[in-house]
Amino acid sequence: MTPLVLQPQSEAELGQMVRAAQGPVSLRGGGTRGVAYGPGTVLETAGLSGITLYEPGALTLVAGAGTPLAEVEAVLVAQGQRLAFEAPDLRRALQRQGVSTLGGVVATNASGPRRVQAGAARDHLIGVRFVDGMGTVVKSGGRVMKNVTGLDLVKLMAGSHGTLGVITQVAFKLQAVPECAVTLQTQVPLSAGLGLLRRALGSPFEVSGAAYGPFGAALRVEGMEASVRYRAAALKALLGGDWVETAGDALWAGVRDAHGLDDGALWRVSCKPTAAEGVVGALAGVAHQATFDWGGGLIWIAVQGVGDAGAALIRGAVAGVGHATLMRGRGAAAFAPEAAGVAALSRALRAQFDPKGILNAGIMG
Amino acid sequence: MDMPLPDQRIVNARDGLIARLRGVLPADAVISDPAETRAYECDALAAYRCAPLAVVLPRTTAEVSAVLRLCSQMGVKVVPRGAGTSLAGGSFPTADCVVLGVARMNAVIETDYDNRFIRVQTGRTNLAVTGAVEADGWFYAPDPSSQLACAIAGNIAMNSGGAHCLKYGVTTNNLLGVTIVLMSGEVVEVGGPWSDAPGLDLLGVICGSEGQLGVVTEAYLRILPKPEGARPVLMGFSSNEVAGACVADIIRAGLLPVAIEFMDRPCIRACEDFAKAGYPDCEALLIVEVEGSPAEIDAQLARIKDIALRHDPVAYRESGSEEESRKIWLGRKSAFGAMGQIADYMCLDGTIPVSELPYVLRRIAEMSAAVGLSVANVFHAGDGNMHPLILYNANKPGDLELCEALGADILKLCVEVGGCLTGEHGVGVEKRDLMTVQFNPADLEAQLRVKDVFDPAWLLNPAKVFPLDVTASRRAS
């Protein structure tokens, strides 16, 4: 039997559906970026769509979790603003169809190259409403930039992959689109390239992108035009070598969306930037391709022809210096195993928020 | 303000408790002489005082763990304390508690410029974190006004901000990992010198949890390369409304100053009398600071000046030297001290949507006049984080109560216009009973459930953050 798809049109209706649920519920925004989806009845949040508040003067946006990311980006850009954390579009990398939603962005804490300067999705999320596993509506945070009132469930919900509750509404702080962006590129070997990225990030020149891939080493600076010109020149002087200036838009979109890594399993590795080379080095003798973002702090790795998708090698190399998530492919657990203490706290939190254990059940351990 | 009745069983067993604390800690780490524990009777919310049973000052995570395990076994409450600078009573003791101070844990454990972090013990002061990396051209961004004295432990507990968080974010945006000791004594490592959690973002809920979830003993902090330079500009306006409109225009124009500070007339006068900073005589004053190379600063200030001139400022002074920059900041930085000279004051901390600034300032003025207590406003305008200072006379019977009632009304106003009770100071005991203004029972219950996970016996930092009636059943069981 084809499973029934639940499509609530309001937060209240969603609450009733979760309260009434007899078995597991598998949550979807647009189904474009989930690392994993739980078993059971599919529940889609696309019906919770629409911008409820947009105040350009206060750099604030509040919208339903089902609101398409693209719709929000179009509204913002018309006012010269944006979501600064540069959420990736993972449809190609994860071989998905569908329409990315704000709820999915938050549930996966989806963050792109600008994270090194501007922070992650969670750093721009200022408020959230969600329905917990008992069907109760909960809010945390609000619509203001600075808020330390009560425990910060906003951060807890960001990146919780639907295991604590179904996000129904999100509030973001926004950023003005800078008037100018310049990308610097140079072709150097990996080790030297990663070293350049780290030096650039250690400079006062406010780099907003630092990546290494088939394109070589790439740096991005954004801001007022005179300032961008100055910083680009200062970076070239600091780092030496031959740098070419490019527009960079396609390059950063490709880094953000993990393009060019289409074969085999796909890993997303968060690590100490200086550990990046060693993590990829552990794959010597295995067919693989890698793109480095965040100055080496994020590595996208495609691995071919290993039974466990390369899990033993990658997770072994990253132990103690980061963690690896299997984004595409089989043969290993998607989420990295956690240390006992953290795992116990996380399990207990999920049991508190979802005592029936029905929301994206079991996907995070 | 009500506090729960002390647990007499625990109070009566004080001597035994102290003996057992001495059994797990070095002799000088346990303070039990009432003359010495007096220093720990209050924090910066000095209107409230209560002597704890004892104070412990451990030097290591293992010692913290031993204390918590012991207290947990004995059912003794523990109040964690950084440097005791909380304005919200975040480390206010109870009569049946042990105060656990981390002040002696102030070492730098590791500095790593290549990976842009520093790892410290959390008793280290905020300014001493920057001090450890400054000579090499780096700094730690969150800069609460108390940064000379306040400890990283308290910064993490309260998710502290500061004048420059408009650009750099608050503590939670600059925290990479912690070592946290749970009430059970269990030591848990959360996060590290990399981005993202592999699973749930526990770090996100630990930061800002006001000592409800555990005692953070070590932290990985993001450090940043120091900007090439910074320059403030001072502008005076003929009304709060005009100054508020100028702030909105600067933000709307997409300029990102590192700080936009706002002072109203009562505050300007007090600061001028106190610090002689040479501020103009006007209704409202803004200090806007930008960073970068000299040329970048010039370019940004040119834009800001364009905007400011459209609002007919009565004064516009760009700093031309280090000395002038110092003078511009002098008044603002001495605002709290200046207020303390004229009167006792209560400092509020609500945040509002920036667009509501003029309305809220007008309402505060009306409410202040109706009650007959002066209110001076000095705050971070760029992010809507208000700091109304209500002046009162502690020696005048009834004045404190009047002040607290006005404070509560102002915070309710902040929530009413879409804001919150506290932007960077925390709830503590001070705003505990106002939480129901901002949160409904279900919202609060979700927070209590997080507390249940980390501290199931409800022994850590009692009677803070949550209204007492909301937590009564949990505390009793």
C-alpha cells in the first residue's frame, strides 16, 4: 500500500496530525537536502508557506517553514538583502528533485562558503516555532537580533533534522547585499593552497570565501567597492604568487552545492582546517575527489569502489579533529557516531521532545 | 522577590557537608568562614544578598566534577559563579547552596592561529582572552561592558554580547566547544575546534543556559584577526525620534558599522558631569564606529555622514586621532559609573525591533513621568538592545519596589512590540517572574524538559530563569 502523505495547511492542523499519529512520521520540507528520512507516513510542510513579516529596516524576516527558499531569496534581493549564510542547493549532489524550503534549511543547518565570515544558518536564525512529538506547539526566540531570554531552543532545533519537532515557522536576521564582490584564484598544489587559505583567513581582510578544488585556491572578498579593491590588493600582497581576479559567482555556487562530485558516495567532513589534508590523505589508494571549503574546515569528498563508502578510512582519519556525515551512498551510518556522553544527552533530549519516538525515527541514532 | 524556603535538612548538615568538601578538594579551595563567604553573598544585582553554606574554588575540571558528584549525592544545591558580575542575579546564592566559583581556573590551554581558536579555562576574564592573543594581532570579539572583570564562564552562561556584537555576533556565535561538568559529576566534551555538531547542537543550548545545565570549565573560542583600525563618529540630534530614524537609515543602507550606541539626554548629562567627555548638549547622541584600513574607514564614514546630515544633526564629530576616539567612547563607557554617582539604578536589558525605537523611547518617557522615577537610556541601537537605567533611592522606603514595578512595565512593553525581556544580561532571578509575559506554558515546559535531561534533580542554580510556580513540582520531587 502506498503510504498516505500528510499535508497540513496550518500549524494547528499539523499539531493534530502529530498528536493523532499512531506510528512513525517521516518529515519533508521539499525533500531536497535531508541527510536521511525516517520511516513511516510522510508529512510534508509545504502547506505552511508564506512570508508573515518582512521588515527591511530591521533586517528581519519571518516565514512559514514550508516557504520555498527561492521565493524568499527573490523577495529579499528585490530589497537589496539576503540570507547571509548562503544555503546550499544540494539537489544535484544528492540526486533529489523538489523545492527547497526554509524549514529544511533550518533542520539541516544548511550553510555555505560565507560561513567563515558570517556564520551558519543557526547563527542567523532568531526565532522558531515547532510542533513537538506530542503535537504541542512550542516557540523559542522571536524576531529580534539579540535575545537571551530562556534556554536557546532555536539553536537546538537548527540541525536537529526533524528529530525534536516539526518546524513550522522560522525568523531570520538578514544582511544587505554588498555592492561588490571579487574572487581571487591561483593554481597551486593542495598543501600550498590550503596554507594560503588559512593565511588569508588569519588576515584582517575579511575573506568571505576560502575554497580549494579543481579551480585551485579561491578567495572571496565582499563589501563596498573601494574596500573590496583595497582588500583584494592587500591579500595578493600578503600571499604572493599569481592571483587572477574573477567574478566568481559560478565558482562559489559550485563549491556551495558540492558540484563535480557526482560519482560514488558523498561525504561532508567538518574538521580542524589543518587536519584537512590528512583526512583526504587517508584515502590514498582509493578513488576519490574532494573540494575544500571554509579554509579546509569543510571537505566534500566523493569516494568510489569501497564497500563501506570509505567510512572506516574517513572516520578514522577525522577522529578527534572533526566528524564526517555520509550524505549520499550506502555502507555506513549517515551521521557520525557520537561519544557516549553526548549521545546519552541527545537520546534523552529526543525522548523528552518526542516520547513516542515517531519523528524521523532513528535517523540520528 | 521570593526565593524558595531553604532546605533545613541541608542547612543543619552544613558542618558535615563542609568536611566532605574538604575531603575532595585542597584545603584552600573550601571557604566556610562567614566573614569570607560574605564576598559571595551577591553578584552585581547587589540589591539582593544571601549567604551560601560554603564557597568552593576548584582549580581543575576534576575538582569541579568531584564537588558536583558529592553535592549531587548529598542532594545539595550548587550555584555556579564566574566573576560575579551578573546584573540579573544569575549567580545569586540560596541559603542552602554551595557556591562553585571558577575564578581560579584561568589558564590558557592552547592557542592556535592556524585554526583560529583559543582554548581556555572559563575562569579567565573576557579581556584576558584578548590579552593572550593581542600581541600577535588577534582578539576575542564579544565585549560586554564588564569585560575587564567578567569571566568567560559567565559569558557562556549568559550568552553575553557587547557593543561590537552588531558585527561580530554574541558569545554563541563565537563559541566552538566546551567541557561541561553535569550535576552528576560526569564530564562531557561538546564541540571542538571545528564547525557544526555531528548530531544535535548541544553547544547551542548550553550557551545561554544560565548555569541550569552544567558547569562549563573549559572552552574553545573563535578568535579573529584584529582589524587594521577603527574610528568612531559622534552625532547629536534634536530628538530621540530623529536619532532613531538615523539608526534605521544606516542599517537600511546596508552599512555595517561595528557599533551603533545611543544615549538620551539624561544619560548624556550624567556622563558629561562625570567623565567630561565634551559631549554636545542635545537630546540624543549616537556613537557609530567603523573598522578597516584608513581609506576604508574614510569611505564608510562618508556614507554615514551623508545619511546623518539628512537628519539635521546638531553635532557631527569624526574622530581624527586615537585621543579623540578615546574621548568619544569615554562618556559611553563610563555611563553606568556616572549613573551610579547620581543615584542607585536598575539596568534593564530588553530588546525591541529597531523600527520600534522611537515609539518605545516615547512610551518609556511617559511611564517614567507617571511614576516619578527618572529613566536614562544608553543602549546598543543597531540591534535594538535597550538599556534603560531607572534611577531610584535605595534608602527611601518603597522606592526599590516602585523601580522594579516600572522596570517590569518597561520589559512588558518590549515584549508587546515584538521584542524580548533580555538581550544580553540573562534572566537570572531578576526577570524570572516575567517569563510568562514572553512565553506560554508550553514554551516554558519545553525549556524545563531540557533542564530535566541535564539536571534531573533540579539542583543546579536553583530558583533562576523559570518562575517558581512553574517549577514547583519539579523542585519538590
